[in-house]
Amino acid sequence: MNHQWNTGIYDADMAFVSQFGESLIELLRPQPGEQIMDWGCGTGDLAAAIAARGAIITGIDASDEMIQTARDKHPQLTFILADGQNYTAEQPVDAVFSNAALHWLTDANGAAASIAASLRTGGRFVAEFGGLGNMHHYWNSMD
């Protein structure tokens, strides 16, 4: 699964995606030194906001364009090109965070298993994703 993204347009026209996701950071409650993954990090802005609270963040995304832009914008952070439907962290993390990304993953069971395998026992999972019908037009255009 590789969607092509124009990250300049994404950051300009879709900035509200990260802005809405900022409230999730309050639910996540990142602590200094915690290992946290941003599952579907896009251009890395929310990963940077989490890191600003002292957490050690790793962002993953299946889009090469998104990962490259995230690396360019936030070179001090770690971003990995990976498919969240079959990726497992090398070491279990304290929390997985995801904003506006999970609805792009068509293998929900694979994504759930990957996230669960990446979390330490007792770890936290905080996510937001598209609502009913959010991706209807996109997926129908792929038929």
C-alpha cells in the first residue's frame, strides 16, 4: 500500500489534521523519557509536539514522501518508512499514538496485531481516525 502524497499541499491544505490531533496529546500524557511511536506520522508535526514534552518518539508511515518531509522538517527525530499493517517495533514501547491514519489501513486485523505487538505490557494506545463514510469516495475511486 503506497499512496502518493504532495507533502507541500498536505502541510498547507491539511494543516487542520495535525491541529485537531493536538488534543490527543493531552490524552496520551507523554512523559519525559518514554518511548512512543507515532503510527502514520505524516510529515511529523505531531511527533515533534510529543517529543517537545520529553518523550523519545519514533514515527512510522508507509509513504516515502511523508517520511522524507518529516525527516527534513524534524531531523532530530527518528522516522521509519514502514507499513503499519505489518510493522513491529524492535523494542516494545510505552505508547502508540495515531492521528488520522488508521482509516488508510485496509488490513485492520494486521494493524491491530502490529500495534499490540509493539506495545509493552500495560502500554497505552491513543488514536483518532476517520468517521463513518470518511474514505467512501476515495476507496470507490480505486475500483
